[in-house]
Amino acid sequence: MTTGEIVSNTILKDSYYKAEFFVPDICAETQPGQFVHVKIANLRDRILRRPFSISDVSGKGILTVIYKVVGEGTEVLAGLPAGTVCDLMGPLGKPFSLPLQNELPVIVAGGYGSAATYLLAKRSPVKGVLLLGARSEADLILSEKFAAAGFDVRLATQDGSQGHKGLVTELIPPLLKEKAGQKIRFYGCGPTPMLIALAKMLQQNGFGDGEISLDHLMCCGVGACFACVVKIKADNEDGWRYARTCKEGPVFTADDVYTDGE
């Protein structure tokens, strides 16, 4: 556990916020796709920590998380000023692996899944494609950061307010035609229904080595309580078993994701 001072805590867009913590020790060890478990100051009787994907880290010890105000915990966090000290555990979880030099990385992100995959794009030795989807333009975040990192950004919104009108997974078939002959490594993060659909598509098209971050509600963050389990494939009678996203994940291969009946 590490105490970290909030350096800044500002509105990113609408109900989305960006918080920066000074935690050099955590920054030095962070890999793309990992998270921190934060004990939010001034949360009164709410004793459980909150997990936040690590969006970025700097060489100056600044760790960035992007969050949306969705409940009491994030509402309190949004009101904490610079100088507030919080307790952080991390970095936690199994990270993404970086693409090889001969692989084109394609990141498929839904909503603020873009926050959990930005560090991956930033550190990728090969600049690829970001397929970013959301319900509306109001929920599209960080697209300009990916573009600045050298990624080709393609957008989809369910209401058609920006980019392709429809689901972000609908951008994949034309991309595969366009990039035919190239070796592609897929990455995914976003809402569970999107990730299940993505995993099915990757399994069916020979991209089972793609990596998917199965974010889930967490309590302990260290694998002890089994509150964050998801189904992954297993060689047993049921064909699946529970895996702890905080310990065995959150990143799994697409081939690992159990999609039957989901």
C-alpha cells in the first residue's frame, strides 16, 4: 500500500473526470492494462476500496486514472481537491502484452475502455488502429490522445452522433478486408456484452490470441474474496470455470473467454 497525493482532479468531459496521483513507486512498476485499488479519502462509512484502470503514468511519478461519476464513491472522489492524500494498492492484475514488431495492434474499446487501453497505445512499438465506440458522442473520450500517439482512430456511436452509426464491433469486418495479409493483434476493453461479442468474433476468425480486459466489480482486489469472478473456458464437464479478474486477469486471451450461452 502506498499513500499518494492528488496532484489534480479535473473534469475531462461531462461526467468524466481525470485524477492524477503522485505515486512514483507504483508508476515505476505499472504495465498497460493494470489497475490500482484506491481507498478514497472522506468516504465515511464506505470502507471498500475502488478499482480504477491505470490510464497513464509518467516518468515524474504521476499516475492518471479516468473515471465517471456513477455512485457515491466516484462522487466523493470528484470533490476531492489537489493535495488530498489517498491510499493506493497497485499496480494490480495481469497486464496486456505489447504487440510484436510485425503485428498491427487493433484496440477495440467501448466507453471508457479507452482509458484502460491508452497506456498500451502509448507504449506500443507499432502504431495501429483504435476502434472506439459509445452510446453517443458524449461518451467518446481520449480519441485525440490516441491520435496524438500515432493511432488511426475510427469511431462508432449507437445514436449516430459521431462516426459510424451502430456498434463498434461492426467496424471490424471492413478493417479485416482493408488489412488483409497483415498480422493483426487485437485488444479489447469495454462493457461486458461488447467484450463477449468481440471474443466470439475473434474466436471465429482465427484471432484467439487477442487480449481482452474483462473488467468487473471488485472488493478485495487481491484474489481473496472471489467477488470479481468471470467465466473462462476449462477442460471439465461444464466447459468453464470461474476466474478472478483481479488476480488471474483482468486480461485474458480471446480463446479463454467463455461465450457459450452468454
